[in-house]
Amino acid sequence: MPNIKLSKSEENYLKSIFNLSEFGNKQVSTNSISKILNIEPASVTDMLKKLSKKNLVYHEKYKGSTISKSGIKIALQIIRRHRLWEVFLHDKLKFKWDEIHEIAEELEHVSSEELIDNLDKYLKYPKIDPHGDPIPNKLGEIDFVDKISISDLNINEKGIVSRIINEDEEFFNLLKKLNIEIGTEIKIVDKIEYDQSVEILINKKSVIISKDISNNIKITKI
Amino acid sequence: MPNIKLSKSEENYLKSIFNLSEFGNKQVSTNSISKILNIEPASVTDMLKKLSKKNLVYHEKYKGSTISKSGIKIALQIIRRHRLWEVFLHDKLKFKWDEIHEIAEELEHVSSEELIDNLDKYLKYPKIDPHGDPIPNKLGEIDFVDKISISDLNINEKGIVSRIINEDEEFFNLLKKLNIEIGTEIKIVDKIEYDQSVEILINKKSVIISKDISNNIKITKI
DNA sequence: TAAAGTTTTTAGGTTTGCCTAAATTATTCA
DNA sequence: TGAATAATTTAGGCAAACCTAAAAACTTTA
Ligand SMILES: [Mn+2]
Ligand SMILES: [Mn+2]
Ligand SMILES: [Mn+2]
Ligand SMILES: [Mn+2]
């Protein structure tokens, strides 16, 4: 199977399907892809057929889609490119950690293997990107450290923010407002049963964050 | 006039039209654009109409096209991006000078002004790219040093290769075969009246190069 | 200066990637 | 379990950026 050049669209679909599939293990619904990519479900169906014909996903009508082995391989390549560019933008070009995702979203589609390998070498083979996400190596192997979320800590326990899952702009804005970034120390003050929101202490200020928010912030326990 | 985002195609057309126009001074024929971009003349006409409607070129039916002030401004921006990326690829990622053009052709279309300005700063505001071409600054100003060509030297005069105009792969291959690169010292042995080809000495070996080849190699007299 | 040749445009298609509206299938829940 | 609701697909369209073939306009040349 010679490496057929994929379009930017196809690459974005594959990456999203992979991300939704939890490392290729889960079936992915048409609607979930639609929501993530902001593309109407009807169009997603079109593309699923196309990717299906290329054996990058398996698509069962009205059921859902699974990403294939070769689909995963390609998705990991794109993720590798994205995260390496993020490291470059952050470490070398001195962009803030919340400004890099959008630009990397474009750079990731420049597909020269040599380019990425030289970039990797130049950056000294980084293992994680500025959001704490692991970077796949040339072979697609990835350090799969499943960090715990804020909500996994108990009251009075402390942690260091080590990974931000959601990279949408609104989420970044929220984190900024909360004074949360990679490296920030937090302490659990209270866990609210009712809706599983959590009261946490950041720089001596206490705030309550929803379950959804806390799930998107991974930490290292200290 | 707010900066409207142009497509990759539109950007490539503008850059080519600008390059053919000799800094916006000459009218450009539909056929010449067609040849450079490898796109059929009929399609070129389509795009010329489109760019015309956006006031980036003036298109006179059956006559030719002229690039507008704002067209030039955009073209210079794209050229700036292209050449800065070439510097990055060559100086930082250690690509050979004949491997960078193609990759820069992709990178130049990632349009974030901040990205380019930060890259410029990171590279310490380089004035020329690895082929000896001047790099426009943020404002589109460009050091316009019109170097002399090999054919401008007289017999027995010497020069240092300082700029390669043609960046096609075949031309690079030819230069490699001739052992010519930026910095190579050459000496004129003879100038052939018949077809204006030139006999030159490179590393003690003498070769005859055609007028077309010598025109594409700019030098600094020594 | 008119015929021949060249350049450019027009007309009519195609592919990609998207959309809306309507039809179909699956799921929920009363 | 059957009716309402939700998810998904099909059908039909559209814009961008190409193409080929044919027509029209310019240029050369005899
Ligand atoms: Mn990112
Ligand atoms: Mn992307
Ligand atoms: Mn170049
Ligand atoms: Mn280009």
C-alpha cells in the first residue's frame, strides 16, 4: 500500500475519528464527527463513504464507523506533526501555549516526512507538547500515560496541572480566567455530590468548576 | 480594505503574476501564467477574472493583465513567507539548499502574520534566502540588488555565484552536476558569439553553459 | 491586406467538499 | 409494542478550481 496523498479534509476527518475512537477501540457516530468538525451530518456521511472506499475506516450504514489499522497509522502521523509544530511554536517562536493550536492546525497538513523528521531532531525529540500531550514517534508509537483528572483527587489532596485536553479557544479563555495553566498547583477543597462539580484552590483563591471542566484538566498528584 | 483571506490557488497566481511582471511594471500574458503554473490557459482566464473582480489585477480582454498595488502587496507577503521558511529549513533544519523550495511552496500558504513575524525575529531578520534572493520585510520593502549575470563578465574576469534565479528541480540538478552553488568561484574563459554561450572555469574544470543557464546565475564580481 | 497562425476567451464538463430538505432507520418511552 | 423522537442517509444543489473543444480576437506574413 503506497502512501496515497490525502487531502486536508480527509486528514482532519481521520484525526477526529481517531480522537473520538479512544485509540481505535470505540465505534464513532456520524453525529459526533459532525459536531467536532462543524460539518453537517450529511456531509460527514459522504466523507465516511470515501474513507471507507480507501479502507481507512469501516462504515456500517446507520450504525457507526470504526477507524482501520492504516487509518490509525495516518492519524498518528498527523497528530505527530501537529504536536511537533506546537512545540516549535511555543519553545522556539515564543508563542503562548494558548496561541499555538490554531496555527498548528494548518502546519500539520504540510506533508513532508523529511520535514517532520528534521523538525523532530531539531527540537531534540520532545516527548510531550506544550499542552502536556504525548508526541508519537516516527513509527507512530506513543507514550500512553493516562493521567488522572482533577475529579479523581480526594478532598485536601494536591496536584500539578499537567495536561489540557480540550484545545478550543473558549476553553483556553476560561483557563486563563481561572489562572490555570500547565504547572499550576491546585488543591481540592470540596467535591459536590449533586453535579460532581469540584471546589478547588488556585493561588489561594477558591473556585468551583463543573465536572466537564475538571475532566478536561489532567494532573499529577503531589 | 480589510485583509480578505485568499485561497492557496489565488496566492499562487498572484505570486506568479508578480514574478512575471518585473515588479509590477510589465503586462503579463495569459499564456505565460499558464506555462509557469502548469494550468491550461482557459483556467487562467477564469482566475484572472476572479482576481480582477477583487481588484488584485487589471485584466483587459485579449490584451493581458497587470498586477495592482494591492496585488503587489500581497505577492510580496507571500514571497516573504516563502523565503523566510527557506531560511528556516536551510539554517535550522539543515536541509540542502536545493531541497527547500518545494517544502516552502507549501509552508508559504499558512497565513498567520504573527507566525511569520515571530519566525522573522527568530531567524534574526535575514536579508536574503539560501538562493541569494532578497527577503521583503514586514512592510513589503525589499532590497532590490540587481546582480549581474555570468554573461556580463568579460573574458578572464572572476565572480562568486551569489544568486540562483530558476528554482526548478531540473535546474538544481544541472547546477549540482556542474558543481555550482552559492559561493562557488568561477572565471570566464571564453564567450561564444554564435549563441552567446559562455565557457567558464569551475574548480579548474572548464565547461560551456548556454545563455539561458548563465542568465539564471547571478554573481558578484571579484 | 487577406489568409494563416497564435493567443485568448467562451461554453460546457468534472471532481471535491460542502449544504438543505426529505426519506429512512434506529432508539426511546409511554 | 407502537408512536414519537433522534440519528443517519439519500437526493439534489452549489462554489471553487480545474479540464477540453470550439469560437473569437489579435498578430504575423506572404
Ligand atoms: Mn493542538
Ligand atoms: Mn487540521
Ligand atoms: Mn523558493
Ligand atoms: Mn505556493
